[in-house]
Amino acid sequence: MSGHSKWATIKHKKAANDSKKGKIWSKVAKEITLAVREGGSTDPSMNAKLRVVIMKAKAANMPNDNIERAIKKGSGEGAEAIEEMIYEGYGPGGVAIIVETNTDNRNRTAAEIRALFSKNGGNMGEAGCVGWQFKKKSVVAITDNGITEDELMELVLDADVEDIENDDGMFTITASMESLATIVDALKTKDIDPISAEIVRIADNTMGISTSDAKKVLKILALFDDHDDVASVATNLELTDEVLAEL
């Protein structure tokens, strides 16, 4: 799991230091609106997807007023239609990439995602071309806050945790998709606020590539992350210690 965790750590550190909070909140607001429409309820206890996205919003320090507005927008009539679209393909070095988007214009988004692939050494493929390599997991990132790995493991003992990795003062917890709420609730008992808490796609097997290709992949992943319609990006990239040392 180390390859995923190191890529996740880079993303989470970026999120923790990102000054463009408004952009992050705008993306999460789309996810909340979509979750309400798809789940048919504004009550998180009755809408599992909404509850997960609200956790993500709170981890991003999104104000409650913004969350409530997004919920109301999702339940209101006549609001713009937002739909989830998933794009798959290959990046530099042949790594697999899945891009999940929330868009009000699928033609525009498809064209822009395809252009990002093609202009940065990648190739967008057909639906399902790489998706079979990934499974959805809960991933929660926290700063160590003085807590040890053993103490953290004991704290989340009731969750189906698969991996805990400490990288430069940041813990990344990977668990079954169903365990997200259990982990977040357990952390709250110790007043620990996650840097991020979300369900993401994780590759069954990772692949290593050269440092030069790794730089290109990180560039294309960052471009996807910065796109207004992109909710999440997954890859099977393995960032080995040797490659990280050269980046």
C-alpha cells in the first residue's frame, strides 16, 4: 500500500497547504448537491453518500453555511443538473489513471479531460479500460498530533483498517469503504480533526516508473486535481523511495 500512501500524502499535504480553499469548497459543494439528488434525502443518516461527502467537507474546513446551501441546492427544483462522469486512461510510463468528475456539461468536461491526457503524454481510453484494477477504500489523513501509531491503531480498532502509514508526521489510514464513519467518529473522541476523509479508488497492484516519467505523471495528476470539474483522481503509480529522493 506504500505506493498509494505516498501519492495520497502528497495530495493531502497539498490540501492542507492550499490557499485556494474556495476552489476546494466549490468542488465539494458539487458533490453534496449530487449526493442529495442521487440519494433522494437531505438527511445524512438516511443518505449514506451525503454523509460521506459532508465528512469530506468538514475535513476541508468548509463552513456549515456552505454545506447547507449545497444541500438546499440539491433538493431544489430548477437548479442546474450535475452528473457524475468517470474517465479512464493511461499516463506517462503506462500508469493507469481514473478521473472522477461532477459536471453540468459532459461534452465540455470530456473534451477538456481528453485534452489533458493527450497534451501531457497520456491517452484517454474507453470506459472500463483500467477501472478493473481499482477498489474503493476509505482513506483518512491526520497529522500525528503527538499520537503514536500503536495508539492510533487501538483508537480505530473497531474499523476494518488495512494499513496505517506515518510519513513525515502525517498518518494515512486505509480501510474498507464502509469504515469511513467509524474511523472519523473514533478520531473525534480524541478531538482529532482529519486533514482529509474520503472514499477513493486504490489500485490492487502498483507499478514503478522512471524518475523522468514520474515527474510527468505528477504533473498530469496535478492538472487533473486543479480542474474545476474533477472530484478525485486515482492512479496505480508507485513512488519508490529512490524516485522520491530524485523528485
